[in-house]
Amino acid sequence: MKTIQEQPGTGTAVGPNQVGLPTHTDTAVSHRQSTDGCQLKAAVLGQAHWTAVGKLTPGLIHEINNALCVIGNYVQLLMLQREHRGQEILKSLTTMSATVERVQTLTHRVAAYARVKAQPSSSIRVHELLEEALALASLQRLFREFQVHRAFSDNLPEVRGDPRSLMDAFVELLTIDSHAVARGGIVTISTRSAPGWVTVTLGGSDHAWSCSKASLTLASQIVEQQAGRLLSEAGPGQARENISVWLRTSTDTGAA
């Protein structure tokens, strides 16, 4: 997976009312929710988390298998050539060490993500959340075929929500559908702010975003539970559809 860092354009930010987003009255979570409703919400979020973790497992197994193959091949080579290679053995050992470190890093990252618990609503730095989600998404072979183009806005305000739930939503959105027609190419992830909102937009260079309808539906449910909104929309002059995630900012007095 290659990355490109670029400053976002200076287009006029679209406000929530212009895209039909809910007002404070529409999105505020009622304090009169029943106990059964709260338990159902917790169950849905818990299931969504483990669904997202499960989607990372094939990629992690692939990485571990690759690492074991590399290490095994080098060990056999060193055994056969140990009397003739001398100092050159250090190169092979360095490669093995780097391979082991990569697998350990990926394993620890997924394990940490799997262990994290749902949290009360708190302030979240969106760019840090996105970078972590992109690191997890890179476990997918299909995702690594894309070149990621970042267009992150400067001085983006923090948003409010459950960090684990929003991570689950972005892992779902970054899970590439194996049946998608589009493979590879450039994908753009951009951020911008509007009064009371932060928007994250995911789009392909010449095709619609390549996650499945099931992932899109689950991500939408998670985002809405966090008082946000997920929209599928085409930009000016665009035939393809981008995915936009609207999240309430921490400083928005209308947030629940």
C-alpha cells in the first residue's frame, strides 16, 4: 500500500443542513431510553466489534505464514552454506529479524484492537483514529493493491464518541469487497470541518468506494448510534459515489 500526503482543497465546506443531516433535536440521544434499549445497543456494538476483528484475521494469518516461510527458507540456506558465507550470514539474520518484528507489530496491533472495550463518549482525534484504521486495513491483500491519497484538513476539531465503535465503523468501510469490480487504483481519504461537524470522505479515483453493502450498512448503524450520519453521495461533476461520515465535534453544544 503506497501513500500520498496532500493538502486538501479550499472548497467551501458544506454544512449539515445542506446535505439533509439531522438537527440537534433529531440526533440527540434521549436520556429516557429504557434499560432494554441500552442493553440492545451494547449487544449490537459488541457484535459489530467482533465482526470487524474477524475480518482482520485472514490477513494476519497470511502475514504470519509469510514470515514463517521467510524464516524457514533462510534457516535452511544458512545451514547449507554456513561454512562458506562468513559475514554474509548477518544479512540473512537481519532479514529474519525484520520479518519477525513486522509480524510481532501486526499481531500486537490486532490483539490490542481486539481487547479494547467499549467506552463512554469521549473526545477523539480523527486523524489518529484514521491512521490506526488504515494500519489495520493494510492487513488485507486487496487493500494493499490501492494507493492511498490522504487529504487531511489542518486544525481539525476533535469529535465525540466511543473510540472503539468508530474504529469498528472505519474498519468495516476499509474492508474491500472481494467481489468489487474495481481493483487497485487510487483511493482518497479526506477530512474537513463544518460548524458542529467533522466529515471524513472515502472515494475512489474512477469508481465507487469498494466496500460491501453489508459493511456499509453495519458502519452506518454504528455511526448513527454515535449521533453521526453516513451518506453515500456523488460530488460535483462525479458519476461515482463517495462515502461521507459526519461526526459531531466535541465543542458542539448541541451534541448529546
